[in-house]
Amino acid sequence: MIDPLSASFVDLEQTVARLAANISDQEVDEEQRRQKNDAATLSPAELSWVKREMAIARLYAAFCNGSLAAVVRHPVSGALFRLIGIDWKGAAFWRDTIVGGIVRAQTGEEIALHEGRRLLGRRIRCLAECANATPITAGQSNLPGVVRSRDAGGSHARA
């Protein structure tokens, strides 16, 4: 069963779409030049695809460095568990998880405890909040009511 959404959270599919919409054509051009792919002009469909891929990469980077937090809700207790950077860095299916919004993992990965659960993110008002968020230091969370249970001896964050 997929967890229902709370009003203060948004699923990752919506987050990817919102971030992609906020990426300018100029940012795409700069990224293409950086990757030395500026030889061809992009069609509207290709431009849309590149923006989506850039949004996925930015979300992954923000999750890994702690500037953006994703949580999963325990289906029985309703407790929120915050995924931290090490969970994302060790996830083989991080891209599938971001694109689909449902945790996908291999056996033995930290994130595997939450296999099949919907990932939620705090509602993002604009890309700048994601890009300019202050990294989380040990013991802190940028989600009220959600703490890191690693600090309390667990493996994930818990409300």
C-alpha cells in the first residue's frame, strides 16, 4: 500500500516536474557546453527531457549533501523516517527511486528497509530553495518533528 500524502509534503514525481519547469533554457545551454554537447540545437522534446534529467540530478545531489530531505512514513505507526545522504549514496536504484517516487533497493542497502514506500519531500516553493538550502549537520533536520535516529542508535531518521 502506498502511503497517503500529507498537505505539507509533496511526492517526488511532482517535485521533479516542478524543478524541471524552473530550469531555464540558458541553464540547459550552459550544461550542454559544460558537457561539450553544444553542437546540435535541441528540439522542444529534447529540451524538456534534458531539463527533467537535470532536475533529477539536482535532487539526487541535494539528497546526498543533506540540503534537501526526503522522508518515508511507516505504514503501521505513521512515524516519519528521514533518508540521509549515506542512504542515497549507497542506493543502486537512486534514479528509479526519484523518478518513480517509490523506494527501490537491493537487499543489504540502508534504504532497503523502506522498499516499496512512497518518498515524500517538504513542499519546495522554487528551485532556489533546493539549490541554496543550508546543509544539515549531525543531529539536525530541516523537517520539524523529524529527527535522525542514527543519532539515537537507529539507522534512519524518525519522528
